[in-house]
Amino acid sequence: MKLVRKLAVLVLACVAGLSGAVAPPAAVASAANCSPADLPVRSPDVLPLFSSPATIHGQLCLPDGAAPSAVQLLVHGGTYNSAYWDLPYQPDQYSYQRDMAKHGYATFAVDVLGAGQSSHPLSLPLTVWAEAEALHEVIGQLRGGAVGGIPFGKVVIVGHSVGSGIVASEASTYKDVDGVILTGVTHIPSIPALGLGAALGLVPAFLSSVKNAGDPLYFTTKPGARGPLFYNSADADPAVIAADEATKDQVSVPGMGTVAVFGIVVPVTLGINVPVLQAVGSDDVLFCGLLALRDCSSSASLRAQEAPFYSAAAKLSVYVLPNAGHSLALHRNAGLYRDATRAWLDSTLGI
């Protein structure tokens, strides 16, 4: 019933358009040692075996004092950019990067190719494998000291939603990270919710308010669609959803399609040979519930269902954030999820 209500709200939101939208909040600064960085990577071309120069943009956030020897590489989901990890609204409560810095952790949040301030190649060749290869290059540069002049000895790669599919593909292919965190994803999504969400909630980015929209195969969400798709309204601040809407981005159809099939449904996670933390919101209508064949009511129940998709080397840990929807990092109780992440980093990886 909850899914039906959410989809009904989505239909009404798409019909109503902007008429009931909440005004986006002004950005609020928060003290943190954050700085931008642009890294050269290869971008896929339409012709096979060819690539061209491209740039991945990111934001490095460091704690006070000596630089940590480990860093979390943060990879956003589809129709997001790196603002997912540093939302310009009440950063003390909602910014993953600034909260991690306060607790002594370094993070580097990137805009994937096609989003934010990174290069926007043609959408057709921008598949999950192309995105994974670009992240592999970023990891090498993090280890080599190209970001902030710090040669990080440990890299933990963290994904959200579509970004989790990219992360799983990168970690299983290149085996170049020390830990993996996958959020906003399970291996059996709700096909009805995803299908109706795509049909009713997406629009070509060039017809939207997205800045620097790409070619016609780049899509974003319609006004009013993000709330019912990505949030449990009982645990979400309307101003956060407005800030989410104001900073939304685009995703390529080839990228989203190949991530869905080869990064999520097909268990590439079996190839991950380092510890994994999987975190979801208990009320994620896209990946949990009856229509997703996934019980997200507790960490234990979800782990039992997800464990067959991982090797023993993954030492799978699972965390469920109560009452949160799909974008769990942006709910009122997201601090609990960040605490659980730090506890896992400490106990499992010694970070």
C-alpha cells in the first residue's frame, strides 16, 4: 500500500508540475577544509577502441590537523551530482563530507562523467564500464598524491544507487580499493516502481532546468518527482527535498540501463574481494518491499537475502536506516547511517 500511495503521489506531482513546489533554500556555509580538484581521465568515444581526454571534477574535504592516510571516494546516484554528499542546506545535519571531516575522515566526492562539473561526453558510449574505468583512474591519482598533494594509502569507494552499480563494477573489475560501501541498492529492485518512476518521473534533461544539459539521451526527474521517488516524507524535511530539486542533475540512458543490468541485477558483486558494507533505507520503494522481493525491515533479514551475491572475502555487513527512503543520506536521521559507516570503517578496515 505504501508503494501504491507513493506512485499515486508521483502521478499527481507530475501533473501538477511546479505549482506546489517549495522554494529552494539558500546555501549555508559550514566550516570544513574542502577544496575542488579536477583530474584528467579518458572519456569513451562513439567509435570502439577510441577515447578522448576528459576531466573528473571533485571536492576533497579534510579534517583539521594531519591529513588522514585513508580517503573515501564518494560516487553519487543517477540525476544527482556530488552535491548529494554536501547538500547546500543545513550542512551540519545533512552534509556527509563535512560530518566525516568533523570525525577525522577524509572524503573525495566526484561528479561522474556526464554530471556536474565533469566532462559531458556523448551519452551513447557512457556505459557502466566507461564510468568504472574513469573511477579506476581517479583511484590511481588518489593513491599517487594528485588530490591535495596527499598520497592516500587506503581508498574506500562509496556509491549511492546508480553510483553503487558503478562502484560494484569498478571494484570487481580492477580490485584496486580497500573497502566498498554500497548504498540505496539491493540486487532485486522493484521493477514496477522503477518502471513507473521512469515512465512518469523522467524527462529529457535539455527540456528541464538542469545546467549544461547533454544530448537527448540524458534524462532527469520532472519537477515534483524526487519527493515520492527518493524520500519517505515522514522522515524528510521539505526544504531538503527543495534543495535536492534545485541541485538535481542528469543521467545517460545507456549508463542507467547498463548499470541496472550489469551493476545491480547481474551479481558483479561476487567479484569484490574486499570487505563490503551495504546500507539502505527501510522505506526505499525502489529497492525494498514486497514488489522488490527484499525485506528491509532489519539488517539481519536483508543480509540473509543479499549474502548469496557476495563472496566470503566481502565479509558482508548490512545496515538498514529506519524510516528512510531511497536517498538515505538526506533524511532527518541520516546521522545514524553515518555513525554506522564510521563504526564499520573502524572495526572492519581499521580506519
